[in-house]
Amino acid sequence: MSSSSDKIYSIIKERILTNYYLPNEYLIESAIAKEFNVSRSTVKKAMIKLESDYLVEIEANKSTMVKSITKEEVLHLLEIRERIEGLIAYKVAEIKDIASNDDMKKILLELEKMKKYLDEENFIEHSKANDNIHRILYALCPNREVVTLIEQINLQLRKYNKRTILITDRQKRSYVEHKNIIDAIIEGNKEAAEIAMRNHIGNIRKTIEQNYEFLFM
């Protein structure tokens, strides 16, 4: 893409992720082109990139709509996420001397923050520490292709991954689950790390399935 279409892509992506543009909302290329003083072809290139991120759908009549996903699709994506993140934990646990790795030390600091924020009932910061742990694990994973896949899935699940903090006791269970994951990785126990991660993501899926109407309706 050209630098102009890169810029438009980044702006529209940010607007979608922050709900400035809502699911099922049509994005009018001519209006966007006029707003940013660019050509419609520049906007079209940005839309094609957004479609590859599964953030928009370009329909047969060439209209572009912000993608919405159903409850069933959310649960299916979480099933995929469970297996992929399990592999990421497995691969990180394979790293030689992972316990002394500087990034692992950062993860341990984030785990301490999770506990602190849990005790303070500061669930927003608790959620941020949670995100940081996963982000650092992605950065550590030597299989970059699997990281690309999980990042694409997380984009689609952007509004679903955080809402589970509204469920009573989910924060405490999340902290324990993360501790189990990190303990297994530090021990170099690949199988236990994978199982702990899959248990963590599986519990997110079950929480969303059981509380979907409360969380999203």
C-alpha cells in the first residue's frame, strides 16, 4: 500500500477498534475520501487491507460494512484461540534458560501487578496487566506464524476478551490461571504450560457462553 492508504487504513482501524464505527455500520468511501482529502482508490486499498484483518466486509455491490460476529462465531474463535495460545505457551516453555530471560522477568512483574490490582479491586488495571502478559508471551514465541494468527483472532475478539472482568470472581480465577501458566513455563514443563494456557482460554470461553446475554446484549 502507499503511505496515504497506510494512513487511512490505520485511522479506520483505530476507529473500528474504539467503536467510533460500530458493527454493521456502512463505511462510505466517498465520504472518507472527502474527509481526508484523498482519492477513492486510496480508501479502497485501505478497505481491502481491513478486510484481510477481518474487520470489514466488502459486499458484492462493493459497499463496505464493519464486520459483526455472532455468539457462535465468538465461541468458535475462542476454541481456536485456546489451541493456538496453548501452542504459544508450549513454545515459550521450550526456550533455553527461560526463567532468567529478561522478558520473563517482565512477565513476573506484570503477574505481581495483577495480584496487587486484584487486592485493590482495580479491575481495569488488572485487565491491562493480563494483556501485557499475553503480549510479552507473543513476543517471546519463536513461531512467528502462530503469533500472526493469534493477533488476527484477537482483533476479531477485541470487544469480547475484556468483558469477562464484569463476572464475579473471574478476576481471581484469572490471576490463578496466569500464575499456573507462568510457573509451568519457568519450570520448562511444556505440556503443563500448554494445558494451563488452554484451561485459561477455555474458562474465558465458558464464561462468555454462560453470560453472553448479560455481557453483550
